[in-house]
Amino acid sequence: MNKLRTLRITDSHFWFILLVDAFLILISFFGSFFLRFDLIFPTEYRYVLPQLPIYSVIVKLLIFYLFGLYKGMYRYTGLVDVISIAKASTTVSILIVAALGFIKGFQGIPRSLFILDYILTTLLIIGYRVSIRVFFTHYILPSRLNHTNGGKNSKGKNKKLILIGAGDAGEQMLHELHSRPYYQYEVVGFLDDNPQKHNRTIHGVPVLGFTNTLPNLNISYDEILICIPAATNEEMRRIATLCRATRKRYRTVPGIIELINGNVTAQTIREVSLIDLIGREEINLDRNSIEGYIKDKRVLITGAGGSIGSELVRHCLTYKPDLLILLDNSENNLFQIESECHENKETHSISAVLANIKNKEYMNNVFASYKPEVVFHAAAYKHVPMQELHPYQAVLTNVQGTLNLVELSAYHSVEKFVLVSTDKAVNPVNVMGATKRLAEMIIQSADGLNGTKFMAVRFGNVIGSSGSAVPLFQEQIKKGGPVTLTHPDMKRYFMSISEAAQLILQAGALGKGNEIFVLEMGDPIKIKDLTYDLIRLSGFEPEVDIPIKYIGLRPGEKMFEELVMDGEQIINTEHDKIMILRSDNYLAWEELKFLISDIVEIAKSFDANAIKNKLKEIIPEYTPYKSESIRQ
């Protein structure tokens, strides 16, 4: 008998439930007799009655105990508990029938008695536990809540909710709010565009009609909750427009790409964000293939405190690595992601390392100490205008830092190395894009060194990432504008941070070495349209409440970005959002190292124009932005 069961036996609640179950088993036994013989007790069975009820109680309680029916907290009885009771009751009924048939046979005993006893036992045991939950949920919890509110009736303070989406997510949310009244929400109706659900109810709450009836809904409510995790960006835009027309607060549950565990709860409710309007389509991850190269492995993530790096940390932890090494040059960023891991009880499998990838000697010490088997390289300088002003820093970090990691990964026999790249590396016009393209070239040339598989993942702008324009726009909106845009026709590819992290992990699973993976980014979006969405989400009307000011292209910017270079062959993979770019146009490893040593020496001179000229020499597709040389 294990410790848990020993503790239960000493629990007064255990004995109370056990006695109640014994009483219910007796009721089932005698009830089956009375039902079988039309409420008339047959005298021919008076000799077996003193024995059979006792045996029935002992055997059933023993089987129930072995099935763990007395471990649970009955106030939380759910479908899993009901299934467990049904399994235990079925098992014990089969055992009793088999034992009686083997010992005495069924001579003179109606077989229907066993069926009736089985049905009554199952229903009574389930009913008792469900009644405990109902009593606790509808009487005990509200009573406690009233007590904490100073004896005031909380029902009068409940906010009335309209849930948009009468699917699984809406049902989960309704169940959550019903079972936890301390949230103080009352769901008064659903709206759904499936006509087959109209005029029906979910847990007693009616489905009132189509979503487009929301602005004219003839029912009193306080807030709106959008419960459609798989909604497309077009659907979310339409629903958000309808919600704004009501002038009531509206929120949503996260999209599927954000719900790592798939659970929709009251804690996941958040404000509708730009991500919801850009896209929420489900990513069909092959979790088994990702787990195959992450689980029980030592994984190093550079730039772990950054926006993409920290999201990689969160997702990697779900695949149970043996050790996750969080490496970052920013003390504050590293502290934040380490603290988050500690808050989530992920302390046994993480190690935080404060280091700069430009310091090869120290990085060698990190590799020797932790012996990583998988490396995700997300550390980089990414702010385009800033790197135009300080190209030497871009070279030393994005190029020399990547070279350091690649050489050390090969030397220490890392299995897989995944570089996080960018669409700005395609036909670059800025230093940031050129240095990231050079980092891609390093990956291509180095593949196979000492058996290490090197690959890169290239994608567009990530909403909310550090250095992106969205936080700047949000700050300008808070100040009442104007919001500064470069050009009304500028377009960019966008994706959420969570989507980017998941696709990086999937690409790593697909990679065999010497690949550049490009992610399906959908259609490019006008920055102007994105800004208008941000303004409307903030409760304002663009160019009415918040002015727009066009300031022209900044240093190193272009009107649109590309994902594929000339000469790169596109190869589809088994994943519909990931493609492979193949190209034989890359330099030999030793030749590339020689060119990199040249540009690193030039970078140390702080001559911006000389750096750009050298980048142009190495990368013919690079068209440098003309600026004056800047020295420190």
C-alpha cells in the first residue's frame, strides 16, 4: 500500500464516503430484488439474503478502492471520474457474476438481478459524487464569496457576458464560469454563424442567432467574449468591427497557435490584439518529430531573453529537454526569462548564462561546460536604422558571433544548429540584412563540419518583437498621435511570435543539413492597414481621432521585402507552412572564413562605407544605402 493510500485511510472524509458507498451498494442490492419482482419480496430468497449483501459490499468497496475512486476531491467530480466509476462498477459486476457462476451456478437466481444491480450501483455512486460537486459549486462557493465580500450578495454584481462562438471553446468557457462562480460572470447567451445551433442551448444558455445580430441584440449584457481560437484574420476583423459598434468591452481567448496545451480557461482571456487581426490559423505541428530531437537533450538558445528567443524557451520546455541553456548578453532580459521559468516550476531543467557571443573564448567555456546537443541561434542585432549608423556592431555580432558559434558547435559535436534569419537577408539594401545574409552563407558553407547539421530559418516581421514598429505605433497612439509612417504603400510580411517559434522548432525537426527554410507568410500587409487596425483596437478612428504623418523611408528601408533570392530553388516539405530553399551558389568554408576575417578587421576601424563596400564584395546582391562614414 503506497503512502497516498495510507494517508487516505486515516482521513475522516475517506471513511464517510466509504460508509455512504456501502449504504448505496445495499440500496442497489435490495432495490434490484424489488424491481425484479414488482416490489414484492420473494420468500424463497430469504436464506441467501444475510450473506449476499455483505459479500457484495465488501467486494465492491475493495474494487472501488483499487480503482482509485477514493483518491479524488469529490467537489471536482468530472467526466474522467464518471468513466472511472463506470469501469470499476463494470469490473466488479463481472467478477461477482463469474464467481457465483463458478461456485454455485445460476440455478434459481434470475440473471436480470445482476444487470439491475449493476445499473443501480453505477447510477447511485455517480449521482452521489455529482451531487457533491453541484452542492459545492452552487452553495458553498457562493457562500464563501459572499463572506469575502462582507456578506453582500455577489449575484447582483455579476457581469453579463455574450459569448461569440458556440463551439468547443465556448462550451469550455461556459463550463469554467459555471463551475467557478467567484469569477462573477453570468453568460446570458451565445452567438454563432452555424444555423444548426440556433434556438438550442448549451448547459441551459441559449444560442441567440448569427454574429451579425450583435449590434442590435435585444438582450441586456455588459461584455463580449470571442471564443473562436481557430478564427481566421478575416473573421476576427469582422467580429471586432461588430463588437466596436456595440461600444461595450470585448475580449477574446488566445488563438490556437498561442494555446500550447490547448486549454481554454478564464485565465487565458485577454484583450483582442493585432495578432488576432493578422492571423490565427492553426499550425499542424508534428510534435513527435520535434520531441524526437528536443526531449532529453541539452539545448542552447542564444538571445534567450529576446522576443523570439524567450518564446523558443517556452515552447522547448513543453518537449522536456534534459537541460535548457538560456544564453543572453542582456542581464535584465536573462533575469526576466529565468524568473518566468522559475514561476512555472521549470527550475530543474534550465540554466541561465550571461555571455556575449562575440567572446569566443568564453563561449568555448560555455560549450565545454554544458555540452549542448542542439543550438538555436536567435541572438542578433535587428534594428535596421540603428545598424546603418553602427555597421561595425552588426558585423561583429551578426557575422563574427555566428561564426564563433558555428565553429564551436562543430568542435563540440553539436547535433543540430538552427540559425534564426530574416527576409531582410534577401537582396539586402541595409547592413542588418547583409550581415544576416552573410550569417546564412556561414551556415551553408559549414554544413557537415564534424557531423553537425547546420540550417537556417528565414521569415518576415514578427509582431511585438524587440525593434519592431508596432510598439512604437502603440506608444504614439497612447500620446494621441500623430502616428508616423514611412509610405502609404509600404508592405511587410507578418507573423506572431508564437507562430515563429513553433515553425522554427518544426523546421529543426525537418532539417537534414545545408538548408534554408522559408516559412509561409501569407500575403504581405500594408503598414498603413496594420496601423489603422491598431488605432481602432485602441478605441479611436484613424485620421479622425489619431492623425497619420508620412515621413519617408528611413536609412536602409525598402518598400517591400522578399522571401526567396534569385537562383534559390523552392522545395516543398511535408509541412504546408515550411519550404526549403536550395542553392549551390555558396563559398567553400575556408574561403568564406578568410573573407569574414577581412570584414571583421575592417569593422574594427569603424569605417561604415568600407564595411558596406566589403559586404558588397562578398554579397553581390547587396545594394548598400549611401550614407556618410561614421566614426566613434
